[in-house]
Amino acid sequence: MLGRVDGKKVEIAVIFIVFGVAVRVALAGYSNIEPVLALSLMAGLVLGGWYALIVPLFMMVFSDWAIYALGAGDVFGWNIIIGISFFTWTGMMMAGVAGRTVKPKFLFRLKGVGVFTGAALIMTVIFDLWTMVGYMFVMDRPLYVVLAGQVTFSIYHILSTLIFAPLFGTMYIYIHEYGIPNILLRRSGTDVPDEDK
């Protein structure tokens, strides 16, 4: 038995998935500029357990479906897409598992955001190496050809991680400290009690 389902964790998982899919689809025209790896790491850190696998998998499945449905993924045939998807989906799940090993309390310091970003960079390199192996086998290309093509994509992916990982780490700290309702209340113009008074 899986035990009792935590409604709050399910709610947070759905927010991660919807946000990850929306941003990845919005950035589909920019190769390897994507938020899913940083979000997968964050989901593993915040939610732990099976969510570290489920959230990245759902983000990838739903966003891939949306991207290919919109016609942005018709460069390859379906047999290649399905073969490569195994490597991209499991690569993101690896990031989720890596996030699960980081202690959430550590992130509540500025140094923690730096460590989170460093972990995201390491996972980006691992993910790119893993998908490179996938391209090599699925597309039957020699290593030097795949490696030459991967360099540019990896540079973009690392730059993407340097944007999204610190952004999500900082957002997580802010939401943990001040909560989402305060953001919504300030936006709507409602007075927020000042805890310092």
C-alpha cells in the first residue's frame, strides 16, 4: 500500500507540473532553454518520495505531447521521438531523485540557493550526457558526430539552468517565508498586516 495521500503535496505537485509544462511549451522555439530540469530538482527537494519521479515524468510527457501537437516536434519520425523520449524523460527523473537527496532546510539560506544552482548545473551535464547516449543509439550516429552537435545545445542548457535554478530557489525561499497569499493580497491592493509592528 502507498499509504495516505497528502492533499497539500498533490496540490503542489500539480502546480509544478502545470507551471513546468506551460513554460516549456512557451519556450519550445528555443533549443534547450527550459525550466523542467530546475523544477524537477526542486520537486524532488520540496516534495520528496515518489513525487521526485512522478512530477518530472508528467512535466515531460504533457509538455512533449503539447509541443508535438503544436507541430514543433515533427523534425524526427515517431520511432525516433519515442526512443529519444525514454532518455529525456528518465534524465529529468534523475534530476528529481537528485533533488530528493538535498535537505530542504539548507535552501533557506543564500548559500543554499548557490548549492541548489550548483546541483542543477551538475544534473544538466549528466542529463545532456545521458541524452547524448540516447541520440547515439536511437539515431545510429557515431559519438564524434553527436558530440559535435551536442556542444551548442549543452551551452544553451547550462545558460538556461543558470537562469531558472537561482530564480526558482529564490522564489521557493520567498514563498516559504512570506507565503503566496501575501503576494496575491499586495497585488489586489488589500492591506497586509505588518508583523514587525
